[in-house]
Amino acid sequence: MKTTLLILAICLSQVVFSQQAKKQTIVIQTSAQCDDCKERIEGALNYTKGVKFADLDLETKKVSVQYKTKKINAQEIKDIIAKIGYDADETKANAEAVFKLPKCCQPNGH
């Protein structure tokens, strides 16, 4: 009986561990400027398959993203941010998308 319980406990711990290993959180430095930027970035990420949540801190311009590693990876998340017009760490913003942003959202108000 003790052996069965031990095996069951080990199996359950493996399941819990594998569930946790599927989620990861990344913090990405962005070029966000204002509340509209926050809404745009969070909106794009929060409606992306595989992203559990995204939260942008405007003071630091850093977005924390929790995601499922089997559905999306960190570079794909950065590419989404860049595609809507913002820098994402070393991934530069899409130039066309930057100029489509409102002036207040563009880096240095271009």
C-alpha cells in the first residue's frame, strides 16, 4: 500500500511539474509612450493564442508576458510587438507601423 501511494505521489508531482513547465513569463523592454500604447500592446498580446496575460508598466516601459511555450515562443511575442509599431528588446519596430501610430505614441514624437 505504501509503495502504491508513493508511486501515485510521484506520478502526480510529474503531472503538476509538466503543467508548470509549459508556462513561462518573459519581460520585454518596449518603446511604449502612453496609455494608448499600453492598451494597444496589451490588447494585441492578450488576444494572441498561447498568451495567458500581458501587462505593460508605463514607468519602466516593460511588458510582462506569461505564455504557453507549446503555443508561442518569446521571439514570436517580440515580433507581434514590433509588428504593431514598438521596439521589443533587440527587435526593432516595423517602420511602417510606427508611422501609422498616433504622433504621441511614436518615439520622440515623429
